[in-house]
Amino acid sequence: MKVLIVKNITREGPGLLEEILKSHNISYDIVDLYKGESFPDITGYSAVFVMGGPDSANDTTPKMQKELKIIKEVTDAGIPYLGSCLGMQTLVKANGGEIYKNDVKEVGWRDSEGNYFVVDLTEEGKSDPLFARVSFPLNIFHLHGETVNLTDGMKLLATGKYCKNQIVKIGDNAYGIQGHFELTPEMFDEWRTQDPDLISLNQEALQSDYAKLRTKYEATGKQILINFLRVAKLID
């Protein structure tokens, strides 16, 4: 029982996910595509996680073309999948959906009107096991400028005000989340001081919002991750 974690840029790692895996004694490998590391044979893994990054799923680079190919192999094989941000967009792209520029770039904790970013469940989302014991609407951290068009076979589980397609599902066990529920304090500090879009925000306000939301945010993120591991039959 081992899972694969794929980084698209070094700083966007598993965060809370890594804590959950360790607490449940689940082994994992981490591949950093940003450093030029290669995908291992995916057939040996019980689940695959693909994290965020600055690339576009529309890129024609060898790196992205290989990533899309592997993700399609993962979903075709029925291996449980959870993608965050770019990992959600690559899931959709690999399975025939479209990626395009969103009307509004969503960055940080708040929208341009000063309201916290939140996502709400659709009727289909309310009955999905990914959200067992999770209360909606819930706060989410954003760092993206693109969004997705879904195919008829894809399910929309949660929506947002400025970006409709926030959480999606393909088949029985492949999920994509447009935002981030995996942030730890260390990751948050690294992102806000290194990511160009976050650097441009008011740092005092960014940190203040994190302090206010952290307890609820982490509890939500951990519950969603635990629920996914249950869907993947990695924990009871």
C-alpha cells in the first residue's frame, strides 16, 4: 500500500496530506517534475495525488504532455486520483475537457470585493463521500487564473462565485479541487514570499486572514483528505 505524490513546482508539496499519510502509516513516494524527475510505473500505487504549479494544462512542453498521458493512464486504470489546482486542470484536460483563462484571477483568501473565497456543494456533491462530515460553504485558498469546461461524463460537485467549476469528479474515484486545502503554516509562508501573485498582495492582511481561518481551514482540509483515503480504500 503506497501512494504517489506529484509536484509540479517544488514549493507546492503535499502539506497536510503528508501529515495524514504519516498518521495512518501509509507509505508514499514524491516525484518533483520541476526538478526533472520522472514518473515511476503508476501500476504499483494505490492512489495518485497531483499538486499545483504555475504551468498550464494547455502547455505543449514535453513535461506537460507526459503528465497528461500518465494521468489518463491513472484514470483509465481506475487508480484513485486527487488533484489540487493544476492537478485538477490536468485531470480534466487529460480526460477530454477544456482549459481556458478565467474571467477573474483568484488569488489568496479573498476576492476583489473583499469577501472570503468559499465554495458551495451542488446537489450531487452533497451526497458524495468526499464531503462526509464537512460543512459547506467552506473557505478555500486560491492561486489560479485558469478554469475548466467539463465533458458530459464529468460531475460538478462544488461551485464558486467567480469560477463556477471548483470541485469535479470523474468516474468513481478521481477528484479535482481547483483551490487548496493542503496548506501548512510553513507552506503558506513559502508561497506568500515566493509566488509572484501572492507577493503582490497585502502581506499583513494575508497573514491575518490565515490566522483567523486556520483552525477551520485545516480541519476541513484534513477531513476531505481522510474521506478521499476512505474512497481509495486505504483506511477504514
